[in-house]
Amino acid sequence: MKLRARWLLGTVPLAFLLVLLVAPAARLAMEGGQLPWSTPWQDAYLRWRIEWSLAQALVTCVGTLLLGVPVAWVLARFEFAGRSWVLHALMLPFVVPNLVAAMGVLALLGPQGVVQALGGAALDSGPWLLLYGNLFFNLCLVVRACTEALGQVSASRIAAARTLGATPWRVFWRVEWPAMAPWLLSALCLVFLYCASGFGLALVLGGQEYATVEVEIYTLVAHELELAQAAALALWMLGLTAGLALGYTALARGLAAPQRADTVPRRRPQGVGQWAAVAVALLVLALVCAAPLVAIVAKTLHAGAAAWGVLWEAGTLQALWNSLRFTLMAVGLATLLGLSHALAARRSTLLRALAFLPLVLSPVAVAFGLLLLYPQWTASLALLVGAYALLAYPFVAQSLAAGLDAMPRHLGQVARSLGASPWRVFWRVTLPLLRPALRRGMAFAAATAVGEFAVTLFLSRPEWATLTTRVYEYLGRPGAANRDAALVLACLLMALALLAFAVIESTNDAMKESTRRA
Amino acid sequence: MRPHFFAPWFAVLLACSAAHAAAGELRLLTHASFAVPQPLLAQFEKEAGVTLRITKSGDAGEMLNKLILTRANPVADVVFGIDNVLAAKALAAQVLAPLEGTAPASAEALAGALPDTLAPVDYGYVTLNYDKAWFAKRKLALPQSLDDLAQPAYAKLTVVQNPATSSPGHAFLLATIGALGEEQAFAWWGRMRANGLKVVKGWSEAYYTEFSHNGGSRPLVVSYATSPAAELFYAKTKLAEPPTGSLTLRGAVFRQVEGAGLVAGGRERAAALRFVRFLQSAPVQQALQTEMWMYPATRGVARAEALRHAPEPSRSDTPPAQAIADKGADWVRRWTQVVLK
């Protein structure tokens, strides 16, 4: 790809970032006037907030690493019934509204929960509940990325190592781990950024003592209009996390190695040990990711038939339609942006790090900045979809970047030497090879769009209410019927998302199957 | 790289520029809890000859701040949901235009609660709610005063919302100051902190994850006087009485009066005024009682049957409007200092 063409391609996502992200945030900072740069560090309370935000993000990274890698290895190496559904279901924590997820966690671990009833200790609140919430939410990022990476490790290299007498353990450290490292780093970077600017579930579970900086920024902007102080805080966080994102991309590029096309086939587990490994991996996922969701479904079923009446209300149908079309539009836009960005950023560390910007910049600051900068566009569909896509596209870009790094370069060169145009090479070689990464990115983008990241912060119109918005409307009123309606809608949302993930990723396996046969 | 690749981008650009925007459109800005039945809104649109574009924007405090930030280029023509806590801030920021014409008479008790630029639409009381089953099971007496709540017997039983992020939380803080005075009130908050007070971000978190009635561990939650009636209304099986109750402790009752007003610099002035009066009209006043669970502000509107289980507190601890205007923000900062830092 020529340098000029790449930069031309890069201008699209960069312009998008500039218009929808950087300019609004800058506008908000300008509104605030002189920034009190040093305040966040002089105020012991704010300093503790910053330190705590970074510390809990770090702990979550370690936790997801320790739990995620072994689970991913099992999922990548063994074939068993329902495996692909496990991979789809892993992303559900992204979809469930935070408050509902918190209700699920409490139904398990809370003061009136299952564990308590069985004689265990209840977790009322505090850092443990918050860290559990973080794991519940983020484990899927690491597991999915590593599963995909391990699925692409060269089978002949593993076979060679084994033939030369390496133990499976040694094969893992010397062959599989280096191949997986860039993907793992990419996922961990996302986990860290998510937790550091965390605004959702962890907060509901942890309580106000364990609030992150983002909550402070939200309070300063939305309720106190202390824009300068908020901007200073947001810029500090931006600086700290952007350093990390840059460091990661530099490291990832150094680690990246093109992979071979001969992937390791998954086999059915044999013997007690392998079945036990599968069982333990599924148990970890069940305890960390599935249990709260199962609790929600159980609560919903327990609610009785009357609660399901909400499904036939006109408002629900409209919300369903809105969820579908907004997700479709947002995923479409996010895919275009992510693809453009990843292709343009192939050889530029800086450009690649910029794809993290939507996760790093305070969403509250951006939401209010958009209002200030484009008042005539508030509550317009274009802005709404743009905002959804903005929060969703880093997943596509990151996933594709890892995929591009791992792509064998010579295949494209062969096609070129056989006379294919660059466009044809992209369409017939690059894109098919990228397909698994693209699908994973799109699935996460869809999960982000259906989920609530954008919902609560941007202006919304009643006729644009999504399922998530409706859930929150029901939970805004007292009464058992409202609670049950919210739970039913949350279940509907999960079912729908599961279906969407299956559709997005379905042809994945079928394709592999057909290429293998060919 | 050929130009084909950019083709999808042109489609996106076209789609974006196609969206927009309308004459004869009345823009309403309101908070997330706004609820008026669709047929009534449709009827208003027909009679006023405008299309109503409703924008919901977080909670009331957040909504007002959005209005203030965009006052040079208003995003709405009419606003609903500015209450007696926020009214002074709205006045100071000059985001409201004067209301013309004659207003329907408001309930006597509401006189002077809101400035002239805000037409009273509804009112309600922020109070402590308790879980009846929990107290019956533990055979613990209900607290008789705020002081009781700070006693060891009531340790770790109360959950409140952060006044910096929640309007009922803010109202509750103001009630404690209104009754006890600033110094006494913050001393009480300090004791509450030591006694295991739980603070959460907003009403939904408090009610649905911390309140023992919904699976949490705290049988006392800051909510509204009408919440028990709503519990009965939305019960799954017919109950004789609500499963929760409202306490009217001294220092824990805040009367919130919500108003509607015209946005300074907004368009469609006549329709906007008409919408304000529409909110004060009998059909809306009747409907809002069980839609938003507030009492009607217009005099002579019949009480909904469902509100029979929500007796109005006979008094409230609301501080004077001027004091809220002058010191409201300082109090929230001081609260953060005392309870969270």
C-alpha cells in the first residue's frame, strides 16, 4: 500500500475522532477557562481517586490474565459440544444493563443471596465486590482474544517442537505464548482502560467509597458545572492512560510476528486430565461470568407469567426495533471506521494508539462538549449513531490491528506478482484472512452498541428508546411489577444479543470448515 | 488503494446530511422521569398545531446544567422539571423567559415555592422509606428521630443517594439542614458515617440494589412519600397494604415542587406557553399522579385513588429558597467532605 493512500485512508477515522471527540472535549475545556493543573494532585481526596482508579485497573488486569489465559487455551485446543455458544455467551456481560447485572450479582452474593442462604458470608459492598464486577465484565475480552490467537498458532511449529522433545509446558512458553502475547497485550490494554475510566457495574457494586475518577468528572461536569476542574482531571487521566496506550502499541508492534497458515486443529478431549481441564475452564467461566446472568434469568422465571406481558407492549416493540436498527447502523459505521483505521495504522505506532482515544477520553466531557459545540445537532439521529460508533469502533480497530500483524505478508505479495491490483489483493486475500478478527471486533462493537455505554450520557428522545433505556425507565420507579418488567426486558436483550453474536460469527466456523476441505 | 474504498464513506456522509429539521416543532427538554400518556400528548400536538420533540436528559440537575451551557443557542423552547432546589440557579443563569397570561390557581400551600418564571406542575415529598417485613421480622422499633438512626441499634441500616449526583439525595441533605441547622446537620451526617451509612449514586441503585425489600441489606432508603402507594399499585398480587412505608421524621422530609417554564431565546413562544398550561390542565394533572407519582399542583384536581395510600406529610423541613440558592453548592461540597472524604 502506498504511503499517500494510507494517509488518505487514515484521514477518515481521524476526522471522525476530531469532529466527534477531540473538538467537543476541547470546547468544554475552553468553556471552563483557566485550567487548575495542579489541583488534582494537591487535593488528597482527588489523588486517592486517581491512584485507586489505576490500582483497581491493574489488579483487574492481573486477575483476567491469570484466569483468562488457561481458560482460553482450553477453549482454543479442545472441541466439545456448545463450544461456540460459550464463546458467544462470553460477551453477554457487555450487553446487560449495569443495574440489572448488579441485581444478578446481589442475588448470588448479596445479603439475601444464594451464597448467604447456603451458609456462606454475604459480600455487602467494598473492594471485593467491585473487583468481582470488573472480572465479570472484562474476562471475556482476554479469553476471546487469546482463544483466537491460540487458534492461529502454527501447527507445524508445535509439531516440530514436540518432535525435538519439548514438553507441552515448554511448547506453551516457547511457541504458543510468544504468538499469543501481542493479542493478550491488546486485550489487557482494553481491560485497563475500561477499568481506569470505569463508570458502570463496578461502581454500582463497589459503592461511592470506591468510585473512580470518571465519577468525579461526571459530578463536576453534570452537577456542579466546574468545567475547568473537570477538564484538568480529565486531561490528567488522559495523559496517564494515553502513555500506557502508546507504550502498549510500541510494544505490540515489536512483538508482532507474521503467523503461518497451518492452524492447530481442535480435538475432542481425551482422558480424564483433558476432560477435567475443560470442566475447570467452564467452571471458572460459570462462576465469574455466567452466574450473575443465570441469577437474572432465574429471577425472571421466578417472577411469574404476568411479568412477561411487558413483551407485547407497544413500547417494547418499538424499543426492540430501535435497538436493532441503532446497533446495525453503529456496527456498520464502526466497521468502516475500524477497518480504515487499522489499515492506515499498520506502520504507525501513534496512529494505532489513537484508536484508543474514545476509551480514554472522559465520555461525560465529550457528551457535554458535543452539546456545546453542535447545539443544532443535539438529539439528532446522526449524532446518536456517531456517538455509538465512536465508542464501538476501537474494538474493531484493535482486533483488526492484531489480525493484520499476524497476517503472513507473502500471500499478498504473491497475489501482486501474479498481477492482482491492490484493491483485488485487499478483497481476495487480506479481507478473507482478517475475517475472524473482523468478526470478533464487530461482535464486540455490537455488544457495546446494544449495551449502555452511550445510552445514559447522551440526550435521548422517547421515540428512540432502546431496550436498555426501557430497562432503566422501569427501574426508575418503585414496585415489583416494574422490577420484573425490567428483568424480562434484560432477558430479551440477552437473548437478542446472543442471536446477534451467533449471526455475526456464524459463518466463521463454516468458512474454516470449507477451506479445510478444499 | 482505489477510490472504491471510499464509496461507503460517501453513503455515510449523505445519510448524515439528510437528517434535519423542522418548522412547527416544539422542543421540550425534561428529565428522565417525565411521563405523560401518549394520547394526551398527541391531542396537544393536534390542538396546538405543532410537533412535539421531547428530549430527556438525565436527572433534573444535569438537565438544568445542559440548559445553562447552551443558553447562547438554546436546545429547547420549553422545559419541565426545574424544582425549588434548582430554581434559583436557573434564575441566576437567566435561562428562563417570563410567563405571560393567567395561570390556573395552584394549591394554596405552594404559594411562593417557585419564582414567577416557573409554573408549578406537581409536587412531592422526599422521605425515608422502610421495609415493613424487615422491621417486623427483627422486631426492631421504627426510628422516631434522625438521632435514632445514628444509634448503634440502627447501624448499617440506612442507604442514601449522593447529593452531588442525585436530586432526592440532594433534597434529603437540604431537609436535614432545614430542620437541624447547618452545624447540627453536618454533625449528624458525621455520626451517620461512623454508624455505617451507605451512599450510592442514584435513586435506582439505592432502591433496587441496596433496599432490603429488593434483595439488599438496608431496610431504610431515601425515596418519596408516594413510593409505598406505587409499591401497592405495581404489586404482582393484590395486597391489602403496601409492603413499604414512609417515615416523616423531623429533618427528613423535603417538599419538592416541580415547575415548567419557557426557555429564554427559544422559538415557538405561543406553543411553548400553551404547553406549560397543558401541563397544568386537569387531564395531565390527573394522569401524572400515577405516571410520575407526584401530587397535582393545580388547585381542585381530584386525588387519584392509588394515592390514598400515600398520605401527604403534614409538614416539611424545606429550607428557604434563598438559602438553597446561596449555599446549596457549598453544602454539597461540605457533605462530600464530611461523609465521603
